[in-house]
Amino acid sequence: FSGSYSLHRVDWKFLALGVLCICIYVLSDNRWATTVFAICADALLGIPTILKAVREPALERSPAWLLGMVSSSLALAICVGHNLIYVLFPAYLVLFNGTMAWLTQVRPVRPREAA
């Protein structure tokens, strides 16, 4: 690790909620439930990353967000003509990666953030 990470009390709460969603995902036989809980788990575990990108965008800047958005968009293109369930996770990933790309690379930096 590069040492540019930190754990706070709220991070542990998001981790616990994410693990709960993963448990429901693993224990369920319902494909809709597993898809929704997989998205929920990923989203909950991504909240600390989004919050850090809001506070310190330079620390989260990476070409991986744009590449993730492109690859998820390609996955969405493959989903054309298929059931909605196949669209959900790639659509979520486009939104998450797009949000992170915007927060870290496109969003104008306010003067207090530049310091």
C-alpha cells in the first residue's frame, strides 16, 4: 500500500452494511434479490470513496474511473434486447465510475480545495 488511505468509524459502518448485503446475496436464491443486494453492497462500500473524492479529489484521481465507465458502457451495449436484470449492474457501474471520474477529473476545484 502507498499509505494514502485511512479508516474512520463511519467506514466500518459502511463495511458492516456491505457485508450484510453480501450475506443476503450469497444466501438468496432469487436472482432479483441477489442483483439488487450486489449493487447495494458495492454502493455501500463505495460511499467512503465518493466522500473522499468530494473532499480530496486529487487523492482519488485515476484513469481507472474512465476505463471503468467505458467498459461498463460496453457491457450495457451488450445488454440491448435482454431483460432488465442484465442492465442493472452495468448501469450502476456506469453511474458510479462516471461520478468518480467527474468528481476527480472534471469537477472544477473550489479555491479552498486547491490549497
